[in-house]
Amino acid sequence: MTRVIAHLDMDAFYASVELLRYPELRGRAVVIGGGRDSQPTWETDAATGERRRRFTTLRHYAGRGVATTATYEARALGVNSAMGMMKAATKAPDAVLLPVDFDEYRRYSRLFKAAVRAVAPQVEDRGIDEIYVDLTDVVAARLTVDADADLDDAQQEVWWCAREVAAELKQAVRDATGLTCSVGLAPNKLIAKIASELDKPDGLAVVTGTDVATRLWPLAVRRLHGVGPKSAAKLAALGIATIGELAQAEPAWLARHFGAGHARWLADAARGRDERPVVTESEPQSISRETTFDRDLHAVRDRAQLTRIFTDLAAGVAADLQRKRYAGRTIGIKLRFDDFRTVTRDRTLPQPTDDAATIRRTAGECLKRVDLTRRLRLLGVRVGSLTPVAGPTESST
């Protein structure tokens, strides 16, 4: 039986979680990415005496923040993830601005992944809001097709059964979280990833191997997961704009421009070939937190504010380590200055740690090795060289 791989992607995840908290914002343009000053406040209507929330909008935003995500209503106005907030304000000045709440997003992430694993346990975690699921065994166990059935009929039943399982996954996620997700079904991870984006939000798309030419080839090459802006620009300069045009390119010609290895991958990806397995267990290399300031901060004049932020970052990394049951030996910092120069420093400890005070102290020692005469625009703390800590895992608690 052909492999059946699902890519499940939560719809506008951070924004959707916020809409559960603030249901009165449903149907409105909402952008997530503000600071503490964008926290909603309560006010009383002078005429009715009714208490209601007052929300900040982008209209008077000033700073260098970046949109983490946005509702589909805000996206329709041109606001996208990673867009500067000042630019977003010009496109959607009346959009509501909400602060980021990563603790809440992680909680909902655990809930939706647990709901999926209860139906199909072969899950590859790809981040806070997306996973791959190998449904091959689940589908095979449900098939009723005769062993002597026509091959086309057998394949058709495979994908009908896969669709039913995917619908169950979507309902399980909705029941556990109140949120919607989009699922792409395909014979491999590469196609499944694209398929999950074809019918958002709350979509369910099936793209089999025979559908690649009709469903994928008309799409822009940038839709291939692994083709970044630089590769896409180089392909465009060579006259290749779509996946189909890439699939028709001569392998030797591609190799001359991209090298043999990358050219081979491009050709395989354009034809929908991908043999990567769904990896159910993987060890993180590091855990980090960082923040970009709304204005440049000076190490001396803004010392109190920087100290508080630095301590919060270290405490946040420690909490992440403890929740995921890891400790690390290498403590590092990341700084970006007002001239966009980025500097990193780290120190390796004799023993791994997940202690906030130890991380804060060691990160502070790294900070002393940096010239801080220029203003700062970003600060981060990282812990690497991780080792698992004995005890119950996150999924079993």
C-alpha cells in the first residue's frame, strides 16, 4: 500500500487562540505581536454602565515590533507574519493589536498534539502549530477492499479512508481546543505540506502522486518547502517561475547552475518525490528566547529595563528546559545593535543545568565580554549542548 502522510497545520494559530480569549474580536482584523502596553483594558460605558474591553489598534503604533501572526481578515488587508508593525499599520490602521502570549500558545499546542496522537500515534513534531502524521498503518487497518480488487479501486479506497481519518483528526483537534486546522494528505511529506496550504482555513486537501502535474505544477516554485527567497530569485532569473517549469528543466542544466546535489533535490521536489520518513522522536539542539525592542536601548541609560528583560529571558529559557525535561551545558547570548550587527557569546559549564539563576548568571558573564557602547535592538538567551533529564515526559503528565 502507498504511504499515507498527513500534514496538519493549525489555522492562524496564535490569533485563533486569542479569539478564544476575546470572542468579541471574531470577524475583525487582529494582529498579534504587541508588547505589554497593548494588553486590553476594561472600561465602563458612561451611558449604559456596561463594562467592556478596550483594545489598542495599530493606528497610532510607533516602534519596530514585528507581526507574529494575524487573523485572516487582517491578511486580506495585506498584513502578513514577520511584517514590520509600522508597515502593517499603514495597511490596516484599525486592526486590533494584541500582545504575544507564548505560554498560552504552548498549552494549546500540547492539547492539539495529544488529541492527534490519540487517533494516530506516528507524529513528527515540526513546531508549535504544525505536525506530520504517518497514517499508513491506521488506514491499512480500516481497509475492507478485496485482495483481488482492481488496483485503481484499491487506491481510491485508500484515499477515501485517509480522508475519513483526517476528518476525525480535525474533529479531535476542534473538540480538544475549540480551534480549526487544515490537513493535507499525500504519499509523502513534501506534497502533504503543500496540500495543507491549498484549502485554508479549515481545509482538507488530498494530492496523490497522479495529481502532481495538475495540482502542483501551476504553483510558484516558492511553494516548495525548501526553496527559499534566494533560490526562487535565481530560478526566476533563469526563466523558471512555476513548479512545472522546474520539473521540465534539464537535469544537466540545473546542475550547472545549482550544483549536482541541489539540482537533484530540485528536480525530485518538482516531481513530487520525497522518501523522508515521519520521525517520531528527535532531540532539540538548543532552547532559546529572544526579544526585539520597540526602541533601541542603551546599556547604561536603560540599564533597569534591560536587566528586567534579561532576567525574564533567562527565566523563560529555564522554564522551557524544565517543562521539556532537558538541561544544558552551553549558555549563550545574542545581541543585535542599532547598526544591525549581530554578536553572540557563550560559555560551557562543567555540568548541565536548567536552573534560572545559573543561566542568568552565566549569560551575564557572557554579556561582560561584549562592547556595549552602541544601542541594542535585540537581546536573546540560549542554552545548548542539551541532555535529557530523568523523569516523566511532557506528553505523559
